[in-house]
Amino acid sequence: MGAYVKGIDRNRMLGTGLEGHESKYGFGGNEGSPFVYIHQSPYIDFTSAHPYPDEGWAGLDIPKTKTLIRAWINDSHNAVGKRFYMGEWNVHQDWTNWWTQIYGDFEAAGGDGSGFWRYKDGSGGGGFDTVFGAPQLAVFRQHSANMAAKSTGTPPSQSPQPSLSPSPSASPSVSPSNPAGTSCKATYRVDNSWSGGFNATVTLTNTGTTTFTNWTMTFTAPNGVSLGNGWNGTWAFSAPTFTVKAPDWAQNLAPGAAWSPAYTGNGSASPAPTGFRLNGVACSTT
């Protein structure tokens, strides 16, 4: 699913919303969602967990909660290699004391981002609901200021978009028989592999001056490789040829634009496939 979302919007940060339950942390049990393994996905940008320490099934006091959060931060930074976002948490009572101690230790441990559940729109409050004027919000305001001070710069008002234009020094060598103004580049990448299979992504870039309409890509598989399944396009396989047709939501590839269909292959991850063509036009490869 991460690969599918990134194929639609590769510039959007993607998280799992993971609760962080696992026996090794002493928080919940092993529920088939191991914190380190899942967050190691190349399509996930940051780790996350949601501590609710004073729930009856958790039964954590403040010192044990600090230990739990530090364990997540340590595994995020050292085992996964990604930043940790504690986006959802709260307690049923004694909020100002809990928030002061937990956010203070979160900062000291090198946590990277945080929120809480939840800022309620309306009257009431109590439990996990925090409303306007609640005293613990002063703690969060200070925490927010402290985290902002750790930032290495002022974020831009609009995130810059990476250029999709090919580098002038990497001019593709295209068959002279290609129609005028049409050229393309195919970048092949193995995302991960295991015994008997692999995941791979092919990034297609229109390096010409005309649009590829209702595009279809073909390429030749090495011996012993076949298609398991694919996404970001309609995939088919007839040995030794892979065929990928444009998805309904991205049928045209304009000059300078790129698209990244991906697939699960059966067989060895190497050598790489060959003979990439887009609407019959031979693509350069990188």
C-alpha cells in the first residue's frame, strides 16, 4: 500500500499510524505489527506509536512510560534509521503533570515530532478530550516552541517540487528511428528481494517534447523471471515480455513528467530486465 500511495504522490510523507504494541516494549502484546520490521519499508517516511499509559490493560506509570517512549525513539533512530512521531497519546487525569514530564523527557530523548489525542471542538473535556483553555495546553505550547527551536531552518511556504527534467549530462541515446520529439528514459530499481522473488520499480521519464498518449511500456525479462503482481499500471506477462499499460488516472505522460510502475517478480532479482520501450519508442536506461 505504501508503494501504491507513493506511486500516486511521491512527494507526500507517509506513515503507518502504528500503535506500537509489542511484548518486547511491555506495551500490549504481539499483534502481528512488529514496530521495527514494518517501519523498515522503503515507502514509509517516519515511525510512529500511540502510548495510552494509564489504560487498564497498559498500567504504566510516568517512569515506565518514559522508558517505553525512549525505546521507540532508540529503535526508530538506530534500528530503522527514521524519525519518530508520537502523534497520538493521552491520559485520563493529572494531565498537566503527565504532559510536563512526558514532553520534557521526549525532548531530552531526541524525539522528532508529537501531538496528542485530542483537541475537541466544543464544550466538555476530560479524559482524552482537551478543550480551549485547558491548563495542560500551556505545557504543549512550550513543548511546541522547544521543538521548533530544534529545527534547522524555517520551512518554505510552499514545498519545492523536484525537477523531473533530465540532466543535460545524461542525454539519452535513442534509436534514430524514433519519431521526432519523442524520447524516454527508464530507471530500474530493485526495492527489496528474497529467496525466489523481489520487488522492483521502473521510473519512466518523458525526455522528449511530445506527450506519450495512452502509454504502454514493454520490457524483456531475464530467463526464469515472471510476474507476481504489479501496481501503478495494468500489468501483464507473456514470457519473456512484461507489458504495463497506463492506469486510468495517468494515461498521458507529458514532456518532463515521470511515472513509476512497480511490481513483484518471481525469480532472481538480477540481472536487470532489458529493452524498455514506451509506445514502441526505445528508452535509454540508467
